[in-house]
Amino acid sequence: LACAAALLALPEKAEATFPGKNGRIAYDSFGGGTDGGIYTINPGGGGKSKVTDTLVSGDAKPSYSPNGKRIAYSDYDGQDYEIYTINVGGGGTPFQVTNNNTHDFYPAYSPDGEKIAYTEFSDVPAAIYAINVGGGGKYKVTEGSNPSYSPDGKKIAYEDLDPVGGDLEIYTINA
């Protein structure tokens, strides 16, 4: 019982993104039951607000749109993981951006808010794709994972295995 109590006392896993234009931090939490989901919170810690329920296990990886009005995230659709967007306040129905037979994670908005880069896990190696925020126009950028646009939107930074050393390295590529 002591071991079980100690495990229950551990903090839940969460991933966060920097505040959007509204100044709130977005993060995902896998608390189990009704506690799992995407939340926003003030940088000082107050004003926690639930944006959406998610079925993922702490891997939603929320990303604010450049105008701070929407959050992109990954969620399970009953078959695999897809990329969705939702209003920051949580109102309305989430919009499904990707719809395929692969696991899609790590969404990142382009600075102009027109595209979302994400990682697609269908086979090894993982690959980075970009897609229009309204769906469609999908294209492969490169092999790798965890994309992030440069502030001018011309480059994407990502991680990939070093073919020589076998460890993860950071690379950049034209968007």
C-alpha cells in the first residue's frame, strides 16, 4: 500500500507551450478519468481552464496559433492519432486537420498561421509533414520528428537520429 500511495502522489505528466497572445500557457495533462485533457493557465499559476478532453496519454503537445485564438494538438480518433485544432476557450467542436491511417503528433503552427507541421509515425523512420490549417495540401518536408518553425517561417528545426553517432541531433531544413 505504501508503494501504491507513493506512485499516486507523483505528479502527472504534462507538456506545455509558451503563452499565446492571450498570455496563457497551454498544456496537456494525463490525469486519467475526467482529469485528462488540454488546459490553459496564467503564467503565475492561477486561472486554470480546461480546453478539451483528450484521449491521449500526455502526448497532445498543444501549439498556439500565431494569433493566439486556436490550439493545435494530437488526439486519438478511435483508430490512430490525428491533428486537431480548437478554440482557445474550448468552445465549439474540434476541427480534424489530418485524416489518415498513421499516428500524427507534435503539431507546430507556421508563423503566418497558414500551415501546421507535424510528425507522422507510419513506419520507421518518422517523417515531418506540413498541411494547410484547414486540411489538404499535405506534403512531406523530411524524415525526423518534433518540428518547430523559425520566426520568419522559412525554416523548420527538427530532431532526428545522427546516422553516425546514433543519438538525437537538431537539424534545420527549408520549410
